[in-house]
Amino acid sequence: MKVLYITYDGLLDPLGSSQIIPYIKDISKHQENVIILSFEKQELFLDNGHCMFLDLRSFGIYWRPLLFTRKFGVVGKAWDFFRMYILAIFLTYKYDIQVVHARSHLSAQVALFIKKILKKKFVFDFRGLWVDERVDKGGWDLNLLSHSIQYKYFKKVEHRLLSQADHVVVLTERVVDEVIKLGVISRSIITVIPCCADFNHFFLSSYIYKSRARSLIGIPPGDIIVLGYLGSVGDMYMLDRFFHFFELATHIYKGCCALLITKDVEILKKLMEKHLESELHNRVYIKSAEYDEVPVFLSAMDIMVSFIRPSYARMAASPTKIAECFSMGIPVIANSGIGDVSLNIDKLNAGCVVDPFLERDLINTINKLDKICLLSGRNLRNAARPLLGLEFANKKYKYVYEKI
């Protein structure tokens, strides 16, 4: 079939490298033609757009990017939305598209319109409970009337999208029953595809790689435990609890260090000033890394710590960073209430699930850090690959297209 893939996220964004492009490239192998409509940040497009065009063309994929509007608030978003409609309709006509594959809610509204008007198939790549995530992340304050109206409106839109999609892709088993309540007509049209990792890109961490990475970062040599953090910084990621956990760990493991890999360096430094004792700052290492650099720095960690604030919306979340750590054989300490994270850690014997607000729970976990470190290595990587490897996601997407 000929496929139009619509995403409001950019292919040149960090997310695009790990969670959009690999899937589209594989879809292009089993479908007749794939056309992508995306919104790109101007500076990223000027730097890397040409290389992306060439890379995608080598897979027979046609890319039609639009520039993301940063200014003018709601008006800017409405302008992007209008252009998305116009160009999507044009591309559907021009290439005789048969399936519109929409990533997340905004793109899905355009896909549903095309389904109704032009009678095409509609795949809703749901990704998560986007409407409720807006509240979680502070985008909408339901105490404000205007935000409350938007929330109610988009919940109705969400129901319409789910009830009229030809197939729905979700990230977790935990959210399946919920999306049925929200409108999906049958469990048979739901496929669970978690955020997976490219096991060819994320290599198995070893003693040699670990030593090289620590030397590169400046972590002193020796038999010390390095606790890690990977990803964006924000209220929902509970960096205050991470720093508290690290502080407790230094009481028992005198040489313990922390490595944080993030693009949000300045925000992170402010949080560290606020939540971590100043005498421990010299034992914290912060690195900003591009997608290609992440495996190199990640290999310096012994254990990755992922504390995310639980909420209704988080049942649909599948943190990519956890799959990436497992692919390198790095165990994870995480809290419950986040998608299928607890289930996967237990199933793979891949770390520990703790309550970051229970002091006794944190101390008990710290007392067994040595045992958690022993869970690392090839066995963890091999166990995780069938569940969280890119090959699994690609097989599932092929199944989706066969189904419709």
C-alpha cells in the first residue's frame, strides 16, 4: 500500500532519530511507497535537512517537511495545523495514498478527516494519553476556564479518533483496557508496540567500554558505583528524588558518583543547586549528548535511575531510555505506576522497583546496589531484545499493515 505518515514531531528532533525514523524505514520495506509529512525546527533543518533527504531517498521514502512555527502562541499552532491539513490532502491526491498513519493526536485529526472525505484507511499511532499529559506537564491548568474548555474539547476529539480509527497502536499493555473505555470499538484492532531500542546502535557495555567512557567523562578510576540519569529534565522526572537517592548512596558507597546525560544542562544545574548538598557537586558529572553519542556515555553507568511522577496519563508511557539501558545490559532502578516498567523489570530480572518517597525503601535498595550491578551484562541484553528490540517493533508494525 501507499502510506502517508504524518507527525508534528520533527524527524530531526532527538525523538525522531530513535522513535520515528527507524520504524518508517522498516515500514518502507514492506509497503509500496511511504511519504512523510513532518514539522521541523528551522535551525535543525538548515544543519541536517539535506543529509536527511538523501538518507530517506536511499530507502525509497519521500519526505515533505514543513517548518515548525515557534512564535505567535495558539495562532502559530493553528497555522501549522492548517498547513498540515492542506499539504496532507494534496499528498494524498498526488500519490494516491491508501493508508494515512498518524503519530499522536494532532496528526490523527488530519488523518481522520482524510479518511472521511477521501475514504482512506487510518492508523492511529496513539503514543500516549496526550490530552492528560498536557495537564501533567503543566501545559494546561484545569483551574483556568480556558484550559478546562480545551481539555474537555480534546477529550471528545480523542474519543472520536479512537472510535473511528481502523487500527490503534499503543505503547503499553496497561493502557489497552483504558483506550477501549475511551472509544476503541474492539480489542482486535489494538496493537501494543512499546518504545524500543536499536540494539545495533546501543552496544553491550563491557569493562573496556566502561573504563574508556569514564576516562572520557573524567570520572576517576577505581571500583566505584556510577548511578545514572538519562533524558529530559522537568517536574515529572523527580530529579529531587534522584539527588536524594544519590546522597543516601554516598553514605554507604564512599566513591559513588552520578552521571546525568541530558540536553537540559542549565535547568539541571539549577536543580542540583537546589536539591543536592554542595559538597557532593564535584561527584556529579553532566553530559549533553547527541543520539550517536549516547551509547558511549551511557556505558559509563552501572545502574540507571528512572523516577517519574505517576499519574493517570503515565499508564500509557513507555520510557525509551529504559529500553536503551537494557540493550546495553545496564539494570534500572525505577518507581511503579509508569506503563509496563515494573512488569518488564520483574520479567527480565533487570533491576529494582522502589517507592522514591519511602526512605526505608530507598535505603534497602541502596544496601543491595552491589547485587543490582550483578544483573548487568549480556544476559540482560539478550532477555530484553525480544521484548524491546527494534526488530520486535518492526514485526508488530508489519502485522498492523497486514491487518488493515
